[in-house]
Amino acid sequence: MKAAFFDIGGVVIRDIGLKTSLFRAFHPVPQDVVWDTLNTDVLTACKGGVPLADCWRAMAKKFGLTLPEDTIRSLWIDDFRAGISVDQDVLDIAKALKAKGCVLGVISNTIHEHAVILRELGVYDPFEHVVLSHEVGMTKDAVDIFEHAVVRAGTKPQEAIFIDDVQTFVDCAKRAGLHGILFKGAERLSADLNVLSMA
């Protein structure tokens, strides 16, 4: 493998605090339903098409809920910096791959406000090619963002791997010709990479 692309939220950064605030806002909807719905309904915001608040309103309507306007405006904005932490074990794996000559990249569904904070925190610094959905107008539910990423990295899909914590996006990367790993923790990632002779 010549290139490894990482998702950010749920892989490079731990987002337990963000999930807690999300699940609290949409209670009593089951957490897995909220998470799965988020990963599809927020895509328009991730392409830069609509404000994040509009996505929260649409999700609330879908669930038959009425969220307070202050919650809609602040959810995953005011609490973003405090709700995340870098998974150093994952970064160490990425840096080890880079030391072996592997090109590192990011493919992430995100919004401008989050990207600004992540840049300030240096989260993207270890990665040579950073493909952010709101900047390219593409998201991980379609093959074009993966095709775009491998071209930027100067490699071929079959020479690249994509790591994400959402199975749907891993499957989409595979449809684009990349190898895919469903992230289930740093230790499991290391084992999965060993299978592909990358670690």
C-alpha cells in the first residue's frame, strides 16, 4: 500500500463528548438511530450547502421532536472543542506508516467551523493530503471524494486504504477501488493493517 487515508471524527479524534450532547438533545430516540440518521442527514451541511442548524431542525422534525432554538444554534458548535480529544494511539500508527514511506491523507465529512478548530489544534498536521467535504463539495457517501483523494495523493485506488468508523463510508471507499477498514479501536486497527502488511 502506498497511501493511507483516515477519517477524523471517531478515528483520529475521540468524540464521546459530542455524542453525549447529541444523544441528550435527541432523547428519547435510540442512540444508534440518531447516529445513523446524523451520518446521512448532515451530508448537505458537510458539502457547505446548508447551515448545521438546519440539519438539526430537519432531524428533529423527522423524529417528531421540537428542539429549543438555543440548542439548535449551539449543538456541535459551542461544545465542539471541549467535546473532542486526539487519539494518540491512532496518530502513532499513522506516523509509523509515514515513516515506512506511506503517504498519509484525510478524507472527512466536516463543516467549516469544525475544520477551523481542528487546524488550530494541529490535528491535520501529520497528514500530507487533507480532503475536507465542505471544501471540495463532496461527501463520503459517493465515490467521487475517494477518487479525488487518490488523484491528489498521486496514487491509484488499489494502492490506497481508507479507515473510517462508519461502515457505509468504508463500503463506498471499497466501491471506489480502495481497501477499507472499519475502525474499532487502535489495537484492532494495528492488527487489520498487519493483515494488509502496512503496519
